[in-house]
Amino acid sequence: ASSVAAGASSMQLEEGDLRVGDTVVIDRGLETREISAVQPLGGGKIEITFTQPLENGYRGTDHVHLGREQTRGLMAASVGLVDGHTVVVEGEDTPGVPMCSVNETKVCPYQDGMPEGVNLHDFAKEIRHYLDTTGSPNHPNCRPCGAVSEMHYTGYIIAMAHFNRGSDKCPKDHGKIQVSGVTFNHASSMHLYHDYAGGNYPHDVPKDFKSAWARRPYTWWSDPIWAELEVSELSSPSHKIVKSSFNNTFSGNAFALATSGVHVFPTLPVAGNVIFRGGVGLNGAARRQWSSPLTFDVDVMLPMNDNAFTATQGVGSPNDEYNAPQHREKFVNAALEPFVLQDNFLARAHLTALSPMAVRGNVITASVRLQGGPLANPAPFAHNVINAPDDPACIF
């Protein structure tokens, strides 16, 4: 983008396939704007006009830091599409249990739990009392809280493994996730390789899933039956996440690329995506402010190690309670090809990148946590732009 001052109503971009009505996020995610006009400028450049002026100024491709020509454009603000794709997957902000205050003090009487001697049964009786006396089951101090905006329960997408329980000779299968041009609004928490752990499987599935999976040697695309049928060049499936947006304004993290789980096909390079707020985890939990214990959920199993050592690796609950290795079946695949995160825009979305991984060509406007290791060629983390002035450090 070109440099603009606070109060500007338009911005010039080096390139972009944007349309009227799209919503974009700018730089560190301090503000989003809807586009009211798009004007081609030639050479692939465009000028976009916003429905309302910008609150902040932004450096552009013409900016030179401290007069050093070699820095030209390196601090330019990035612009990414967060709403405007054809397909939208959204976590529904449904009303939950009434626990938020609408009384005059605006203080929830239950923010620290139930008062002494009071339980949910008593609370339910109060609701019944107001139903009987007023005809409406509403507590005068409470209203239902929004699932996403207030209770931070986001949508959760799982690719699940599947096999025939009755026969080891039947081929096994695994779900795949392939998205391009999709908007995920508070529904971007993804588990690409399911491990049937932590009770996330039906009662009729064998509890020793790891052994049951290993006894079935063939996937449906590698089954010998295809050779007998003279079907050649049967393609192997893969996960694909490209050119999509992940809006985690209220809560949630983006996809977790984790080595735990059933790996039967690869994940193609995750490229060209816009991740707004939240975070991205490669073999680790995408957690904010790793240096502060105050930001962790209540955790009985060493909360400060959750980024690298939690059994969930950022998938599902970040809490180790009942997710510790002794409570979960965990597949560890040390020989995997590295996950590739390439040419994405992380707008105030934190990144945890643990081996094996390859992170290249991304713009990251939040902090990054990296795992150290021997020098490698090519380097696993290279050609990324990091701008995190709101954090105590850019790289941990």
C-alpha cells in the first residue's frame, strides 16, 4: 500500500482483486474498512475508497526508514481481505446460559461463581419463579450471553478418520479439508489430523484406536482392488488451505498444523490467506503473550509449557487437564515433511512455529515464537516481515 495519513478515505495498493462491498483489514488489525469504490490505476495497481475515513496513518511502499534506501517499502502496511468471499463458515453467536448483568450496577452477580449456599438448581428455581409470576423466564439481573462474542465459544472443524469396525480387510479413510476463497468467521479452529483422543469418538469405536488403525494396512486410494480393476493413477488426497480469510475478532485461533494425529496424506503449502487476530500454530498452541501466566486458562498441568508440550498442540482445548498424555492417545510422527506456511498475512495474529516447519514470505504483525535448532539450508524461517510494536518482543 501507499503511505496515507489519518483521516484518508482512500488508499493505493500495488495489486489486489478487490470489489465494492469487500471488507479489508489494514496492517496490525487496528481497524477494518468496507470498500465503496475500486479504481484501476494501470500496471496492476488499484485505488480503493472506504465507506468511512481511516483513524490511523500508515506507511507505504514509498517509506524509507532513517533515510536508508535499502529499507524502502519494508515497513509498508499490508491490506488483506477479511470479508467478501463467496463461501462463509461462521460460528453462530447463539444465546447461552444467562450469566451477564443487565441491572443498574452492570455487575454480574455471578461473575465470581454462585454466592455461598447457592447453586445452579437454585438459579433455575429463580428462573421458574419469574416465569410463574411474570410469564417470562427471565432473571432481572441476567440475560443470555452470546456464545461467540461473550463466552468465546468458536466453531471447530475436525477432519476425522474412519474405518469399518467389523473387518480389517476393508480400506480405511480420513476426511480432507480443501478450502479456497472461504471466509471463516470465528469458526477457524481446525484439526486436520484426527487422533480419536480425549473422548472425541463414539462408544462403538475401539478404545485402542491406534492399534485398530494400524491393523488395516490399506487406505481406499491405495487398496489393491484398484489394480485388479485396472484403474491407474488414482490420486492421493491432501489438505489444502489457500486464499481464504480467518476472522477471530472476538475469539478463536486459526488452523493448527499438528504432528499429533493420523497422517495418511500431506497438507499442501498453506498460502495466500489472511488471518485476523487469534493465532496460528505449527506443532504448538497458538497462544498470546507466552511470557505472562495471566493469559493462560486455569490449567493443572504446568500451564507455562502449553505452547510446545500440550498433547493437543493447539487443537481443541488449550487446557491440559484430561488432555495429558496419560489421558490421550497421541500419534507422534517425527519423520513428517515440514508444514509450509507461505505468503500469508497475519494481522495481529500470533504465530507459534515448532519443528518440523517452513515459514516463508509471510507478513506478521504480531509476535512470533520459534523453536531453535541446527542451521539448515534452506532456513525453516526466512523472508518474513514481522512488525509487532504492541508486544514486548517480536520473536521469542
